[in-house]
Amino acid sequence: MTSNRFSIRQSDIDSSSVFIHGDEHHHLSNVARIRPKEKVWLFDEQGTRYLARVEEVTKAGTRLTILEKEGTTEPGVKITLAQAIIKSKRMNIILQQATELGASMIIPVITARTVVRIEGKAEKKLERWEKIVREAAKQCKCPFFPSILPPVSLKSLIEERQETLKLVLSENRGKYLRDILVRSSGSGREKEKPPSSVIILVGPEGGWTDEEEKTILSHGYEAVSLGKQILRAETAALSGLAMVSHFWNL
């Protein structure tokens, strides 16, 4: 059985036919050197896997026929990482490792202290970010890759998101995140059921302004702490995500 895996989106599927182009087509045809009649595995952003046969390889793309479909691999708790946009190298690390840690969705957020300017660059950045999570999912054989929404303002984010549990990482206040997680990992009468979905909101390099933090908390977010040390933005994001994923999605 083939071990080659290529990422697609559900929107790429037309009945039982799939057409792959761009980076995935390049990898399939020029790197893996897959030829017509060979079989490959495809996976989409929802965790569904497809066994497909290559029908035609051209310069424009690869056409395949789906032979089998395996059910969606749903995480127990859907985790959304809402990350204030930080400098490219560190943002890329977050995207890559958040994929490995099982984030279902990643939302880039524009805050008062966001130093990266994306005016006129949002579309290209989004394409780059999507490429990073797809490659990360392939490399670590994740069953799905997180969807990435276009960048949004902090105001829009906190007014629109409807996750069951809303957490904001804070340097100044809040319960330890471990204590919230332990409540649903013990046994007996004190054990609480994990939420169906959670959003973890993480600030930029300079942290939240006082006004931002007050506004966030007024919209139903619970402040949580990762400890006494001040962590870099990418360290905080990945530490928080790893803890939630470990306790609720193993």
C-alpha cells in the first residue's frame, strides 16, 4: 500500500474526481515522481482520508480518481488558537507546531501592539501560512491540518467567536491553566466534562494593553496564567496549546 500523502481541500473534490495543482502537484509529479495508475493517499482539512488513483499528470496539474474514503478523525475538543500576529519567523514556528499539536483552527489577530504591517499583504501571507500548515501536517502525518482564517482585528474576534470556553493568556492575572485542565482530568464527583470547543487567545511580543485586556475579559474570556515567568509570544502560545491538547485530546 502506498505511503505517499498529499493534502487537498474538500472544495477540490468534484464527485469522485480530484485535480491537484500548485505545490502539491509539484511534489507529486517532480519530487515523489508519481505516475498514472499509481495510488496515493489524500487528506483534507477535516481529517478525511482518501485512497486515490492517479489518472493523468500534466504540466498544469494531476487528475485523480477517489477509490476509497475513510471517516473523519474528529478531535474530542476543537481547539482554536487566536494568535496576535508576530514577526514572520516566530509566526511560522507557531503555525508549524500548532499543526503538530492538533489545533483545529488558527486565527491571526491584529492588536494595538502588533508590529507587523499586513496592509496589502494579507492575501500573500495567508497563502504562505496555509502552505506552512499543510507541509507540517504531511511531515508529522497529522490526520488533518488546521484551517487559517484571514487576519482580523481584536475587536472583531472577541465579538464574533462562540467557542464553549474562551481563554486569554495573561501576564498579570488569572488562574493557572493547569488547574482548569486538571478539573476535567481527575475522577469522582469533582470531575468536570471538557468543553466541546475552546479558543486560546495569545498576545503579541509586547503583550496586551490594559484597555485590551479589560475589553477581552468583558466579552466572556477567562484570564489564565502559565506561571510566574514572562514567556515569549511563541513559547506562550505553544505551551498553552500543548497543555490543552494533552489533557483534552489524547
